[in-house]
Amino acid sequence: MTTQAKKKQRRRSPGFIAGLVLLFVAIVILLTLAMFTSFDEVTNVFEAGKVDIVLTETEWKPEDGDNTVPNTFIDKNPNIINKEETVNTYVFLKVTIPYDDDPALIIEKAHQDTHDNSGKIAYKNSDHSVSEQKVPIYKFVATGKKADGTEEQNPQILKNTDYNSSKQEINPGWALVDLNGSANPMVDETHKTFTYIYAHVSTTETGTNGEPLLAEVLPGETITYPLFNKVYLQNFRERKKTQEVSTDFPDPTRDYSIHIEAYGIQANFLKPNNTTTRDPSDVWNNYINVK
């Protein structure tokens, strides 16, 4: 019998076939065991989104705050940058400034009048009586100058400004927040300060009743316009305490600084039902509400 014939006979032999069956059964058992015992590891890493905003004032020079005199402008342009590694964020600026509350506070009023040969705006003084109290010492000047330095317009604040009003002038993209039903600033009569809360809002969308809507600041984004571009120091009468005047001005015990704080909150899922509110007062009063 040839070798090839012997191989064919072994393939057909019962022992050979039984061996194949046993091998098949063993493979099935091993696969079954593997289905029940095989192990792999999967790790899901969750990292909370981070809100990290930066308050900038690219035009502010600390030396400008030294020996400041009334009736002058000071460059100051508070703005927000949302850092690259953060989430979409709603932002607010809290600005606190001093006020004075004695009558006959302002002795001169500066009017936008004309331009001199250098192209600068010239001003003239005229009498201005003040009957109301609580007059802000600083007025915000919104010139329309963007964060990148473009599109600046002439200051509008001094043309027809209500000097004894707490209302301030701000750039597009910002809105004064309605605080618990009041569109006026918060008043601290102990320290004699106004505190304004401003929200960054959309310039293209409004609510159903025309109200402002919060605008998201994307990671790495700088807001187009700062809140304002300059501050104007009003011309208050220097005085000592008398029968008619109850306080010194300037008062050596008071802080006449401008305090600015920035706040941010993630722009998604601000309500339990996973819907997002874009109403500035709703977000501030219910989620931030810093006094």
C-alpha cells in the first residue's frame, strides 16, 4: 500500500474522526468559557467644564489716577476675555463708584462745543444748578471704540447729559441688569456708592418684548466692545463742613476708587429642566446674585 493510500485510510478511520469531534467540542467549550470569563477594562474620564474669564483694561494707566482733576477724561476700558480652555460663558461686570449727596454739588458743566485747530474737542463751562441728590462722581464715556482699537466715535456723554442722574453711558453689547424689579443701581448709603451690574448681551437678538438677551462668550473670545472707554470726573465743589454742607469734599475718610469685578457662568443648563435662560436679570438674581 502506498503512503498516500495509508494517509487516506487514517483520515477515514473512526479514531481519527472521533479525535476531530473531541477537538471541536474542546474548542466550543473554551470559547464558551471565554464568553463568560474574558475581561477588558474601559475607563471613562469626565472633566467638569471650567469657567475662566479675565478682566482686562488695555487703556488704563495707573499713573492716570494720580492727581486727577475734575472736568477731565481718564482712559478706562473694562472688558472680558474668555480663556481658551473654558466653556461657553455668560459674563457680567459689577462696577461700584462713589456718589455725593449734598445739594449744589456741581459748580461747572462741560458742554461739547467745538473743535480746536488740533481736532480735539473744546469745552466751555456754564452754570448748572443741581436740585437732586446722590450724584455719581464719575460718568462713563462710551466712545464706540472696539477692543481691537477700531471704530471710535467722538464722546457723546457731555452734549446733553443729565449730570445729576445715576444713569451711565455704555457701549453696544452691554445692558444694565434689572435687579429684583429695579433698573437703577444698588445704593449703599453707608459708603455712599452706586453699584451697577452689566450683562454682555446680543446686539442682534432681543426677547419677545424687546428685552436684551445674554450673549455667549466662546472659548478664546474677547468681547467686541468694552463696557465703556473712558470715565469723566465731574466737577464738584471742594468744601468743608458748614451749617449748609454736611460733609467735606473730598472726604479724606472715603474711598473714591472705581471698583470693577467680573463674573461668569456656564451658558448651558441653568435650569433644572435642562433649558437655558438668556434673561440677564434671571441669571444674575437666581444664579449669581452677588451683593
